[in-house]
Amino acid sequence: MGDQGTLPVETRRVLVQLLLGPALDARRQTKLWPILLRDESTIRSRLHELFLELVIDRDLEVAFTRQVVSDELDVPILLRRTQLTFLDSLLLLFLRQRLTQSDAQAERAVLAHQEMVDHLAIFQRQGNVDHARFGKQIANTIEKAKKLSLLQKIRDSDDRYEVSPTLKLLFPAEEIQALARIYAELDSRSPNANLDDAESRTETDDEAES
């Protein structure tokens, strides 16, 4: 029957990018961003048909979708949720703090792969003899942040990344402070925090919901 779409092709590309997630970034999707702003009303309406809300931050120039929550309707869940482990959350805290520091200095939040490894290595349990397993956990944690587009590789660099400004929308300062307090309390109870048993209470969506 052929293509029965009624929207312009470029508008549909914006919708696809938003649904694929985790975000539409003006710096990386330079052709899609102006289309998003031009057709915002139409795109917002189409997403609402799927029980999704469009979130746009014009200062950061990023946009993403968020699941609509309603007490009146039994809303089907389209966005998949990703459970964050203790190490995942520790890395998010580190990245979010780096983003805050860089903002204060009006700089891009750029860091090396080894900086993340060194930071997470601090939380290795004393007496742990399976260093290879812990190293694999760290590698998986960093890889997850990359897949969620929270880390964006610097062009022409093998091991340097920029922290995505989207992280500020996904985890506002008050949420980060609350999470930091939880881990500070956990650390004060046990100097050898068990990374196998301690799971974060934080969740995120693959398509970048806060």
C-alpha cells in the first residue's frame, strides 16, 4: 500500500530519534534540532498519542521523552526501565558532580576513561581477591553509561569523553544530593561497602526518562 505517513519525512526522523532515545542533542543532531523546534506542537501531540511527554531544554539544547503518569488512566508503559547497580549509581554521582564543577567554570565536562576507573576502584572491598571480576564490573558500568549516551566520546580521542548535559535533566541536583546522602550513610555503617549486595534504589529509562 506504500507509505501512508502524513508528516514530512524530516519530522518523522525527529520522532524516530526521540523514540530511539535516549535524547536528541542539538550539537550531535544538528539537522534534526531545528525541525524539532519548528514542529514542536505536532511532535508533542504525536508523542502524547503514545502516552509520552516531550521534554525540551532550550538552554542545554537537548530533548527527550518521558513516560506520562496518570492516576486516572491505566497508562501502558512504553519506555523500558533500567535498574542501576551500586557501581552504576556511584559513576552517575561522579559524572554529575564533574558536570556541576565544569558548569561553574564555564567549561565542558571532559574526563578520561582512567579517571572513572580510578574513582570506582576506591570502592573495591578490602580483602577482595577477585580483581578481574571487579575490573569487569567497572568496565560494564562505564559501558552502560556510554550506551545511555551519558558519556559522549571526544572526536579523535581514544579514551576521553564528555559528560552529556542531558544528565542534568535526568538527575537534578536535589536527586543527586539525596543519592549522595544514601551512600554516605551506607559507607558510615560499613567501611567495606559490599558492592555485590548493595543495589541502588535509582532507576532510569533506556530512552532517558528522569
